[in-house]
Amino acid sequence: SLDCYGLETERSLNYMNEAKKHLPGGVAANIKHFEPYPIVMKEGRGAWLKDVDNHWYVDYLMGYGALALGHAHPKIRHAVADQIFCDGTCLFGTPHQLEVEFAKAIKKHYPSIQKLRYTNSGTEATQLAIRLAQVFTGKNKVAKCEGHYHGGYKEMLYSINPSLDEAGEIDLPLPVPESADVKVDGNEPYILPFNHIEGIEHLIMTHHSDLAAVIIEPIQAGYIMADQTYIDRLRQLTLTYGIVLIFDEVKTGFRSALGGAQEKYEIEPDLTTLGKVIGGGFPIGLVGGKKDILDVSSPSRGADVFEAGEKGQGSAKDILFHSGTYNGHPTILAAGLATINEMEQAYAKVLDITTSLREGIETLAKNIGLPVTTYGAGSIFNVIWKKDCKLKHYRDLQKTNTKMRKELDFALLQAGVYTKPLNRYSLSAAHGKEEVDFTLQAYEKAFHQLKGG
Ligand code: PMP
């Protein structure tokens, strides 16, 4: 019997009912939830995912963009197996050689990175970047852009997806809490308007004396580009006023270009955060950038900075404390290194495949007469239900037809294409012509269905 998805997803439904007894909302992360119930997956191969009711789907979620090579890539499986069987499972608890080999692979593609620190997630990376900026500048406040996501912690859970009636003027957005534990009490970040030059000039010039850092997704959610003039002006202003510019490239790293958005814009931020792709599907994050900034966390800083004999090692209050049992985990660095090496060969092909899929979707929409277009950069794009729209920032996105987009997502699911509702598409080296043809057939069917309905 077919259910609300037009498929048999009874085992997903049963699993979710059971899961709700054990996990809040039945999920391990809020983002995994959607109505009426999430489809539960059990296997991934290349570009394909199989659910617990044994349907296969072409996967465009790709672990929220983390899987640049697709599911179960042989090079990653071998790298992980070699690490585990030959050198040891994980924790030497000491420095080890992959930490530097990996750092060199990152620095090759990110010339703005002189030194780096590993973390266990993108969230931890942006958190550390902000702390580094605060210690380095001796200032305390942070500014972030409306609509931008930097991880799930209190300082950053503002104005990610606010309703427009709460969000204030376009050039002077108000901080809007995104979580029950977050308040507007004076400790919140300043909220910058994305792609609005006068707005950032005003906010930065007004607040520069207590502003330690500006953190930004240079390409919002991986698919809404900053204007070159905006990003250039932001770089100028932050340099002028001694504010640390942090590019959060957790999403865009090795996707917008191998060298991330900063390669596309030819801009050197002071700090960069990376995550997702660089872990090959395993949890990782890192902060890299100017060595003077990274070195505020150096435990040998005392010896570097102070005259020997005069002050000796720096005391705890001089050094930024950063630690973590799993930082620089060897198995994960092995998986990440295999991914980076493979992407150097595969990236051009991923771009070609992404372009052919985007063009295919746009051509179908045009021929069938639906107001659908795609927005994106590199191997990420999103499908927008609105004709001739110029997506410049979060507020434009609010004016698109998300109801129809969701119906499209469900119609595609029924035809064997998986995206989480409203989520953007991330491609991988495992997506090829077969997957694109399959997806476009699903689109043709879905578009006709929605046009008629
Ligand atoms: N920054 C950006 C731009 C992200 O897209 C994400 C994750 N979606 C994060 C930070 C947080 O990374 P993680 O989920 O690994 O903590």
C-alpha cells in the first residue's frame, strides 16, 4: 500500500515511532527531522542511498555536503583500513606524522593558511576561530551575517532563519534568537546585512572599537554568492579597523573551488574554518590562518614571545587554552587526506556533472513552463521556485515559493531522488551521467505532476 510519500515507507515510519521513545524527536540532530517523518536509510554506495524499505535513491544530500567522493569510496575505505590495521586504530595521544602531512595538503590549496589547529567539527572550528580573534585583538564582540550558519552554540544562534516581521530593516538587521536558551541581552553578536555595503560600513564603523571578528559564509549556505564588491569592502574595512576576518568555509571548502570561496574571490581572510569534505565523511574541523593569530594558542608561546630567563614560559592567562582528546585523529586524517588527493583529480569532473544537471533542470522547467531556477557555486546548488529571482541574501530566499519546492522534493523522492526537503544539492565524484539522466527523468515526471496539480 502506498503511503503519504507515494511509496511504501512503512519501515521508516515504524522505526521513527520506536526512535521517539529513545531519542528526543526520534533524531540525533534537530536538522534530521522533517514532517511527516524522515526516511530512514541503511546503506550508501557511490551516489546512491538505500532506505530501510529497500528503495534506492540518487543522493544529493551527501552527508550535508561532507561526502565529496560519494558513499563508501574505495580509496577512503582503504586509507581507513590501512590506518587501523597497519598503524593502530586511533589514539596515540601524541603528535603524529599525519598531522603535518595533512596540514601541508590543506596549505597547498589555501595559501591564506600559515598554521592550523584541528577540531572535531565545524562547530568547534568556528568557536575556536572566534576565541582566537578575541585573544589576538583584545576585543570581545563578534559580528555575523543575517541568514548565515556557523554551528549550534549560543554565541552564534542568532538570525539564521528569522521571520521577516521580527528581523528589522534590511540594512540594520535585528538579532533574533534561534534557540530556547538564547536571549537578546547585550551579549549577542552584531548582525550584518549580507551583500549590503552601506549596512556593513555603518555597523563596522560604529562598533569597530569593541569588534574582535567578523565571521561570514562568503557564499551563503554554499549557493548564494557574495558580490565581489561587498567582499572586497569587507576585507578593506576589517583591515582598516584591526578586526579579524573569518571565512567560514566549512560548507564551501573543496566545493566552491578546491581552494574554497577565497580562491574564487581572490581574498585572503585572516582565519578560515574548514570541516565536512576534509574528513572524508568522518567528524573533523580545523581553523587555519595567520600564524600570529594561531600562535596565541601555542603552549610554547612563552618561550617564543618572552625573553628567555625574563619571564620563561607564558602563564595560563597568556595562552588560549584549546584541547581535545580526538583532535587530529589519525584515522580521520587518513580518510581526509585520501579525499583531498582524490579530489585533485576528480574536481573538474564533479563541476561538469553539476553543470549538466543544473542546465538539465533549468531546460526542463523552461520547456514545461514552471518558474524554477538553480543557484549555486562549484559542486553545490539549490533549486529555487521563483521566476527571474535575483537571490542576494536571506531575505530574498524568504520570498521564494517554499511550499512548491517542498512538493517538488516529495515528488522527486517518489521517483527515486533524495534531497532533504528544501535542502541544497551537493554533488560528488560518484555522480555521473547515469545519475544525471535518472534525475532528469525524475524531474520531468515531477514537473508534469506539479504542473497538472
Ligand atoms: N559552518 C557552516 C558554514 C556549516 O555549513 C556548518 C554545518 N552545516 C557548520 C559551520 C557546523 O559544522 P558541524 O556540523 O561539523 O559542526
